[in-house]
Amino acid sequence: MVDDNLAYVAPWGFDLGKMRALVLFVYGGQDRVVPLSHGQWLERHVRSSELWVRPDDGHISVLSSGEAALEWLRT
């Protein structure tokens, strides 16, 4: 939890633009903890990423997308 909070105000220790692995960000449109704008920022900075927005999900209920995310990873 401390690392999560420090990530708001300190460098992460690596350049997001240099990531080569495929990355999937899944955000709930009703998330009141992490704003969608953060996911959009991450998608812009990680070249090999894809962003899914689940409009009816929140911060925790977005986990219901886990099966679809695993299928994305498998393919």
C-alpha cells in the first residue's frame, strides 16, 4: 500500500515508453478510487497497451472482467 501511494508522487524506476510486453488495462467507468484519466494516460505512455473501459463497473466490480482478460492474454 505504501508503494501504491508513493507511485502518485515519485518516479516508478522505469520508462513506460520502453515497455515491450503487451499490457491490458481494464478500468471501471464508475471507479471512484482511480480516475479513468489515469488509465488513458497509461495507455498513451505504454505503446504496447490496450485499454478496456467497463462503463458499469467500479474499482472492485471490474474484476468480473477477469475471465475476458485471461482470454485476451491467451490469444
